[in-house]
Amino acid sequence: MKLAGFGFTPDDLLDLQWAGVGVDYVRELREAGFTDLGARDLIALANHGVDPDLIRELREAGLTDLTRRDLVRCADHGVRPQ
């Protein structure tokens, strides 16, 4: 699995695979500045529909200091900059 290069444990790799979190998703979130997310964090973000496009849109709207929890709340409540 290509995710092995990101420093995840074998158990993390299995969890990520089962959750459908792929290497592109991890790479894009890291490129968006979320470099310290563990497997559980990544799975939670993916499960709540947080994607790199949402992060980019929120930042372009001036929301630059959002935490993982903030992103989940935005996704859960359908917050999209307009």
C-alpha cells in the first residue's frame, strides 16, 4: 500500500484501507497544512465529508485557523463559503 511511506503502523494502514482513505486524500490534506494527523483523525475527516476542496474554500474565505474539529463541524452542518 502506498500509504506505508507516510509513517503509519500496520494497524493504521489496515484501518485506513478499510475506511477507504487513500494516498491521494492523505497527500492532499498534508499539502493543505494538516501534517500531524493520525490515522483516526484522517478517518474521522473522511467519514464526515471533509475534503481538500472544502479546506481550500474555507481558507479562501478567510478561515485559516480551523482545527480538525472545526472542519468536521463545518462539513457536518453543510458550511460552504458562497
